[in-house]
Amino acid sequence: MSEIVAMSVEPLDLPLAEPFEISLGTQHEASNVLVTVETADGTTGYGDGSPLPPVTGETQAIAIEAAQAMASIVEGCLTSNYRPIIQAVRQTFPKTPSATFAVETAILDAYCREHEIPLSELFGSTPRPVETDMTIPLLPQSEATKRATSAANSGYEHLKIKTGNDVSEDVERVSAIHDAVPDAALKIDANQGWTPKETAWFADRVADRGVHLELIEQPVPATDVTGLADTRRRVDVPIAADETVFTPEDAIRVVTEDAADIINVKLGKSGPLATADIIAIAQGADTDLMIGCMLESAIGIHTSAHIVAGTDAFSYVDLDGNRLLAEDIIPTSDGPIHEIAGPGHGVTPGL
């Protein structure tokens, strides 16, 4: 295969259709990073990352600076050596996961485009349509119910409800959404906002109101693995680890300490190759899997969807990041189905 002759990095600012509020803060736009690699034979690969300081520890400026510095590792290498290149990038820049995700995606995209194969085949299978849920942000009860009803009317059968501020208000809002869309499957994401005791109280209160929950995601702080395990013991609802798991080593700790029923893997935390390692760890430990996202454009979201199609490993799919954008980098559907294709992840900006 040919040599990577150039890698460029630029900001990718994508306004959101509506403000997106979670317990960690409110976003009004996706301040992303776009990476492009070019090979000697004229192939171009694209990647993007969506830094979120409370989660990834990066601002857009930090991610751009890091990605630009990664060019010294990437340029001059053969795309066929993608695994050692990506390993070197991640070892050298361990604290910038959004930047490394963008770079890793661009390299893998170029490799697959050179071979004229979809990215999913690199992970085991051909592309297929991938269904996502829709996230309901932290909103006043009436607005949250309105958003949930609109999503259900647009074909979304699975909803993820953001919680994690006032637990009593969370009970009322989740119950109201259930009453408004009783057929929707509901997931809860507290984004580290609760204690184990609060999580148990919440789960008991919504159960008393007849609300069935698929899972509760990351109820306690990311570093509190002991608290996560305590929550799992207290609560009958399956508990998912999200911000707790960035690396395969993090996944090993979660399964060793029986801290979660589900691991939520995000390429924006781990990248495609490490995600494959985390899948293997979870499957070996009989731990269920979810795939999530940040506010990536179609580039990052379709990359994640290719991992879903390629591995067939995920029971829960939360890939709605680009559905929250006012306008994506390519025309995309507003519905729950991601139609993916190749070669690579199949997304060329502007086309």
C-alpha cells in the first residue's frame, strides 16, 4: 500500500439544532476536529473527533494542537502499517482521545478506501443499516415530554433520558416521558450526577410508577469504581459504565470488580482498534455492550455504525450525535436508521 504523504487538521464547528444540556454542562455547538490524510496514490481519508472537556479533558484548541503534532508520527508511514502507527500515536498522546480518534479514523478510512472495502469489513462483516436511539437532554418536564413525543413520532423506539441533577425532578420527568410515550424503551444517563443511594432511590421511585428501564448509565463519578459496584448491588436495573471506561485496562477493572452489567464503548474515548479489544474483554466476561458517541459529524457516527455492523456485538446503540446538529457535513436522515456504505466509512465531506 502507499505512503501517507500529508496529514492536515482543521476545526469543524457545527451548531446544534437545540442546546444540549446534561449534568456536566450545556453545549450550543459541536466544536470538533477534522483530520484529513492523503496518500501517495491519491487516496484521501477523513476522521473527526468531538472534544468535551468534562469527559475527554480536551478543548477544541488542545485537540487541534495535539492532532497537528501527531503528523510527525503519521506522515511517511504506509497505510498497511495502520496498527503500529495508531499504537504509537496513542502511546505518545494518551490524554487527547478525541484528537487520536480523528487521526485513527482518517488512517483506517484511507486504508479501506485503498482496498475498496467498507470499514465494517475490517472488523468482521459487511455494512448493514444500524438503528439508534434518541437522547432527551436535561430539560423542564413539559419540554422533555415534547421532545420525547416528537422523537417517537419520527420513528425512534428507544430513548435515552439525561438525568443527574435533582433526583426528585428526574423521577417526575422520566415518569412523564413514560406516560407520554409508553411504548418507548427507556435508558437513563446520569452522567456521574448521583450517589449509589440516590440511584437506588430513583430506581425504586420510577419502578413504583410502573416505569421499566433498560439500564442506568454512569450514575456515579467516573473514578468511583467501588461506588459503581455498590450501585449495581443496590439496584435491580442493569448498570452501565461509560466515563469509567476509556481503555481496555479500564474495562478489565470494571469486569474484575463486578462494577457494571454493561460497558458503554465510545470511539471518541477509545478509538476503533481499542474498542475491538474492549469488545473481546466484555464478551469474555459475559458483560453486555452498548456503543455511544459524542457530538461527532456523520464521519464519526458512521465510523461507529461500521463497528456495530462489523462486530455485531452491541445490544444497545446510542449513535444520535449527528441527529442533534443543525446541519451535518453531508445530507443525512432525521430518523433512527443509519444507512452506511463504503469504501472506508463512506463519508466524504461536502458530498
